[in-house]
Amino acid sequence: MFSLEIETLARLLIDEARERRLRVVTAESCTGGLVGGALVGVAGSSDVYERGFITYSNRAKEELLGVPGDLIADAGAVSEPVARIMAEGALAAANAHVSVAVTGVAGPGGGTALKPVGLVHFATARANGPIVHRVERMGDIGREAVRLASVAIALEMLRDRIAA
């Protein structure tokens, strides 16, 4: 289902989180649950994967993760501040220690001059730690390619936070 790279990242992440007794939560928009899907593809993932939020709509981001509607209106759903609050909100709403959030424009439509197709914002949060943000400008490489590249990046970021 996933590439060997993604399967390997997910397996390593689950093993590392288990060793550190950390629970993980995901908050996904453009990936539509693929990060969580990669994690639950690993046998024994229930030891560490607490839950996932698929917040594709702005309303879901507001209701489930506490992203203020005025922030979405001002900065846009695909933005650093929204990704940061998604990660923080997921952590607060779940019985978890580490979170990752993904929001972006996968395409083929929906892009603008300021927020083109392939723009994806990521954020990770860890209990009692700072929120870490990353932005990627992948270009118009195709919807599936943007989404799968985003899964790999999200898993890498989670692994980094688990190791920290």
C-alpha cells in the first residue's frame, strides 16, 4: 500500500515511541488520514498510536482542534499559524505526548499565487515542549505525490520529536 520508505519510517517511529513510552496523535488535512494509515499499518501500533484527526474542512479544524475561525480567515487554512495550532490542539484533545499536523494544497486545483499547489505546512508538538514548524514547496508534482511526500515528512518530523 505504502512505499518501503514510508513503511520503514512508520515501523521505526512505532518502535521508538514504544521504547520511550510515548503516545502519538495526528492532525491531518491534505493527507486525509494517510499518516495515521501508515502508522496503523504497523503491527502493534496500538501500543503508541492514540488517535488521528482528519480535519479537511475549516469547520473541522475549528471544532476538533480549536483553530480560531478568524485565524483561518486571516492567515488561511494552509499557513504556519494554523499548522501550529492544529498540532497543539491535537495534543490537547488526545491522551498523547507527541503530535504532528499537516495542512497544504495537494492539487490539482486550489492553488493561488501566494499558496501554490504543493505548498504544505507541518507542525509537531510535544508535551511541555515547543512547537516545531516546517514548510515544503513541492511544486505541482501531482496530488498523490504531494500527499505521499507529506506522509514521509510528517513521519520524519514525528521521529525527530520522539527522539528529542
